Amino acid sequence: MPDLASPGQPGGLAPYAADPAQSHGRKHAEEPPAGRSAFQRDRDRVIHSGAFRRLEYKTQVFVNHEGDLYRTRLTHSLEVGQVGRAIARQLALNEDLVEAIALAHDLGHTPFGHAGQDALQECMADLGGFEHNIQSLRIVDHLEKRYGDFPGLNLTFETREGILKHCAKNKASDLGDVGERFLRGSQPSLEAQITNLADEIAYNNHDIDDGLRAGLLDREELCASTLYGTIFAEVQQRFPDASATILRHETGRRLINLLIHDLVSETRRRIAAEGVTTIAEVRAASQPLAAHSPAIAHEVATLKRFLFQRMYRHPRVHRQAEKAKRLVRKLFHTLLEDPRLLPLKYQLRINTCGGTKKPQARVVADYVAGMTDRFAIAEYDRLFDPHGEA
């Protein structure tokens, strides 16, 4: 395996880490930031964006008003950043880039979690489609309005490519530089790769935690069916008199540690096996270099199937999801049919579309996708409750 330090890399980073001084740049030229790196500037711009603040009131699994202790998109993004930085530090990758990607990756999510996303995808199926990864990119490239010199946040290529985790080939050609890798079959930076896996580690573990606290998951069934059981047994033996809360937290943190350790070990093995020494070689690899070992990948897949069957399809979650889908669909179609119901700034955007339905639908999708859970509910009441506010 190559030495981690390289003369051209700051802070003892690996030679294949993303170097902010060698960034592919921004869409709009700017003076370099003083006192911080280009990736640190990206992170700071994301944190100060309106879209990031709205994540506090956007759902992970539970509708926002169900309880103050369940995860939101904001807490999820922070957890992804924490897990991602822990992985990056052990692999001598650029932690600032990982954090910037982690904090921005869910900016384009709709209200009501995956239920809202599914509904908006359905509404936009014949009108250009809707993908939350592409929507996140739209936000940082166009929709945020904070700076006089350019639209959006004008983030670096490296952060933008990490935000775009998935993309259909028929959409990639419209996305310029960050879409090219989906056409060529090349890989993103290792920082982008590990952030994608940190996302999975975070949501699997916090969905277990929320599911157990909410009574949606049966702990005995979870232990009997997944890797969680092996770790829980070790924790119970170590802390025989501990409360259910302590056992849950201790098991959760040990599961996260196990997944991080395995990911770091397997990624190191793949880097060494491929003889990778530059970020160009990372991009040219035939497959992602960041990965879990086959055994742990199998365990993660089993855990995901369990959560899908026992939690995401739970009657309580399903009922809320169906209500959310109906709400999003009705909002979308009503606003598309009568754009005069939109706020003025969105009406102005509609007026520039020249009566063309696809661009008008995109404006309505931007408006609906940007809503928080509670704003969407309030907007629905304003439009359809005869006793509500106008």
C-alpha cells in the first residue's frame, strides 16, 4: 500500500485523496477563500443555506409532528457527516469534502420522506421526472438565492459530484460535468464513495433506534433475524443490569463501530489490490473502491430487508405514508392547474415558461419539494379547508 502522506497533499492526506488546491473548480469563477479551503467554503455555504435549515422539519420515517425525539433530515445529515468523517480520518481522506457532501446530500428531499418523494415522482413521471439527488443539485446550482455574482451556492465540482449519488443515463447528459461519469462508467472520488456508504450506515442504525423506541420493531425478532442480535447479546452480557435504553444505545454504537471498521478495512484492501496512488486512478477504477467486505455486505442487505418488511411496511408507517402521498399529489395537481395559487415569486417563474407545461410543472415541483412537513400540511389546509386561512 502506498504511503499516506504526499508532498502535494495538505495535512498528511493520502495521495489519492481529493486536494482542494487541485479542485476541478466551480461553475462560476471566484477568488479563492482566505483562511479556509475550497471544501470548507462549500460546507459553510451549505450550512448557511435556507434548504439546509428546512431539513429540521423534514421527515426521515415519522411525520414531523409525531415526536420531538425521532430523526429528521437535519439530524440524519449531521449523523452522516459524523460517520463519514470518522471513516475519512482513518483512510487519510479529505474530511472537509466528506462533510460538505454529507450535509448537502439530502437538500432536495421532499416533505414526508420517501412517501413524498414517491408521490412527486409519480406526478412528474411524464413531465421530466423527479429524483431527489438531481433536486439537491438543482438547489445548490440554481434555486438558492444568496449571492450577487451567481445563482445557487456555486459549490466545487467535487462536492457536486458527491451530491449526485445516482443518476439515470438519460438524465446524465443534461447535467454537464457531474453527469459525465454516469455516461463513461467511471467512479467519483473516494470521499464521495464513503459518504454514500456513511449515509447507509447512519440511516440503518437510526431507523433501528427510532423503530425500537416507537414500538414498531420487536427486539427479539430483530435479534433473531439480523447481525443486531449478536451484538446485543454481547452488550447484555457486559451490562446484565442495564436498562432497555442503555442496551439499545450500547448495541447501536457497537454496530456502527463494526460497520465503520469493516468498511475501512475492506477499502484499504481494495486500494492496495488495485495499486491506486492518485485520485485519477480512483476515478478510472472498474468498480467502487469503498465497500464492505462480502460477509458484512450480506449482513447489511439482510438488515435492510428486515427494516423494509417490519418497519417501512408497518401499518402505522404505511397509513401515514399514504396520507402524505395523497396530500402531495393533491397539492401538486391543484397548483399546476391554477398557478395563481402559488406565491408570487413562483408565479413569476411560471410566467417565463411561455405556457409550456413541462417547465411549469418543474416550478411547481420545486415549490412542493422545498416544503417542510408542517408547511405542506398548513398549505393543504389553506387551499382546501373552507375554514382555514387564505
